[in-house]
Amino acid sequence: FLLTALIVMLWNAVSSLNGSTWSYYVLNTVGVGYTYMYIGSVVSALGSVFLLKYWRRAINYYSWFTILLFTVFVTGLMEFPIGFSTNSTKWVYIVVSIIQGLNAVGTSLVFANLFYINLPHGNMDIFITFWNLTANISALVGSVAGTWFISMTEPHGPWTILGLPFYGSQFLVWIKFILLMGLCVYIKLVIPHIRPDGD
């Protein structure tokens, strides 16, 4: 249970790193409008309708943890190219957002059920409270860390790399890429030690 809880804590912390700053960067620096900014959410919503059954089949065929590893890997992988989103490369943001939207269907499904994989017997209220408390604290820690990073780097930008302007927000998504790849390594290492309840 604690091994799976740690996965969620790490996921929430890393995912929240730029949760409060990325939208501002996309709207004001990249210049993407609201319609395109939320394209990933729209794709995810439509994907939930049309792709959910295929994600369920994949989970049944490969296992929860294999699909968890896959979805976290794809999420992390997409953080690298989206860092190249600038005013002159808006298409990068749109393409990556569509891929992330499709992947988000599987991500939501595996994380929604992760709590029940190793739920110990006993007073469920304690485990539910622990799970929710640690997940929310992790998200807060990630958000605070990301905001601090932006406050330290943004005043000194932009830096020019490969002819493109780069700001702290872009470096932050690259940090997310590295951390999510690290989370993949952790998941890969702990999978053999996690047994679903009843195994």
C-alpha cells in the first residue's frame, strides 16, 4: 500500500510543478488562444467516450502496472517537446496537447483504481484519509516548488537556445521530463514487490 501511495505522491508533486504557471506562459508568451490551450482537455474528454474500452482491454491484457508505467512514460516523454513551445512554434504545443489528451484517458483510469490495488484490510477510513492527505500535500509541495523555480528564473529570461527564446516555464517542463522518467524507473523497480490484494 505504501509503495503505491508513494507512486501517487511523486506523481502529484511532479504533475503540479507547473500547474499554476503553465497556462499563464502559454497564453501570454506563446500566444496560444483559449481554444487551443484546452485542446488536450477536449481530446481527453472525447477520448474517454471513444477510447476508454480500449484502455480497459489494454489493462486487462497487460496489467495495471504495465499500463501505469506506459502512461507515466508517455506523459514524461511529452514534457520534452512541449518545452519547445514558443510564439513561432505553436504547432508543437497543439500536437503534444493532442497526444497528452489521448494518453490522459489511460492515465486517469489507472490512477483512479490504483488506491484499490493494495488496499489493506481493516478500517478503510484511515487509509482513505492517508491517501487523500498525502496526495494533496504532495500536490501542494510540487506547486510551491514550481512557483519558486519560476520566480527565480523568469526575471532572467529569455535565453536563446537553437534560435528560440526560452523562459523558466520551459525549463520547468524539462525538469518534469527528468523527474517523470525517474518515476518510471521507480515504478519499474517496485512492480515486482507489489502484489494486488488477493494475490
